[in-house]
Amino acid sequence: MKLKHLDYFLALCKNKSFTKTSEELGISQPYLSTHIRELEQELNAQLITRDYGNNTLTPEGMVLKKRGENIFHEFEMAIDEINQLVHSGETALIRIGTNLADTDYLMAKLLTDFHTNYPSVSIDYCYYNNLEEVLEKGEIDIAIGILSETNPKIMSDLILSESYVLFISNNNKFSDLDEVSAEHLLQIPLINYSNQIYEKIVIDSWIETAHPKLKYNHHYELPSTISILNLVDQDFGVALLPYSLTDSLPNYLNVNSVEIIDGPFRNISIGYASSFTRSKTHDYLIKQLQFIF
């Protein structure tokens, strides 16, 4: 039995007229009659005694009316309960997106702590180099990363302005310096992110604007932070990476960091679509994200 058939039948029970019911439902009278007839054929029972202007229910019709009203009542209660759970955040899927290539290790601890407080909530955490686009389209709920400050479709809060520093092998001749300049960088192969990583834009923009000679100094481009660090460890070159990585380098890497004079930086924000309705779970998660760096 289709719910639509049952819905039409209950409307007819209320109005007792095919004409009034079809007008209320916005359908033609023959269309309504066809669906009621199909319902009777499916149940192999006459549900209505047809009398122009005053249709009455048969005993079978009265049973279906009573049970049908209960079905729709339970269905509406189920919808209300589901909506309450989702909007209260007691159970849900929260989708988080980022365009930062170095946050996996930071998110791992946060999500472990979050699951302790909200065990029924699932988290989907993915990387996007078109972060604002997927946020606007509603493909994610929360974004953490480099976001435009002027996009009217996105609400965002700046949580961190962070410098990039030079990650360098301890075997490199410049590893003992307190700081390096662009002139130093001209003497060393640079390892950068590949094109699918959004932060390459930040580094390339700094080079193009402030130190265009460095543009021709790239020797390797790789799609992940750890692969870049592994090459740095082997002294294949040096890399411009976020300062926050200095506290989380794997112990096996023979690498340290050196400040770059007037180096590039990134502004990290948390954002969500202006039209997005947040639950208490979203608010809790947003608050926790503010302190992951």
C-alpha cells in the first residue's frame, strides 16, 4: 500500500466528497477516483459507499480510517523525533572540510576527545582544495582553513595567523642559523607542495610578489607534508612549512626549523555557510577546533 493512496483516502473520509477532496489536494476528481479504486482493489474490499455529495464508509473503510490515522500519527511523531535528535546534535553526521595539508595529526586527538562527549555523532573529515565552494554548496558543515574574509555566503572567525618557517636537515650548512633570508634560499633547492594542495598558492604568491627569483629554484613538488619532510630529512632540499609543525615532528626525522625573514604566513579561520543552522554539537565542535593549533 502506498502512503499516497492512504493519504488520499483519509482526506476523502474528512470531506465526504470527491469534489471537495480533489480541490483540497489540488488534483483532478478522476485522478482521485482512480487512486481510491486502486486502493480498494489492493485490499479486495469496498471502502466507500458512493452517494453523490455524501459518501459514507463501509465497515472495512472505518477500519482503514482508524488504522490509517494511527499510521500517519506515528509517522509524524517519527519525523519530529528525528528532527529533534539531529538539531540537538544527539545523533548526526558532521562533515568537516579543510584546505590545510598538515592538520591530520591535530584532528586525530580532537576527534578522540569529541567522541567521548558525543559517541553517537559521526565525523567525516576531508581535504578540499576548493574549500569555499563545497562549503557554499552544503557538501560540508564546517570548514577550517584558509578562507576569504569577504565572501557573503560564509560566516567565518579567524583563529590563527601563523608564519611559515624553513624546515631544514640538521646536516645542511644553514641549519645552525637563527634565521634565513631569501638570499639564503637561492642557494638551496626548494621543496614545495604540488598543485593539488591549496597552500601551494600561498607560498607561490609570496615568491611571486616578494622574491620572484625563487620561482626557478623549485626542485621537487609533493602532495603531502610528510613526504616533503622525508625529502628534507635526506637533505634533498628545504621546505617552507607552517610553524605549528615544529611541535609535532616525528622523532625519526633529523630536521629542525629556522625562521624566515619577512616570510609568508597563513590566516586560519573556521567557517560555515551563512544559511546553515547549527546544533549544540556543531557549536561544541567549533569551539574545540579553535584550540587545535
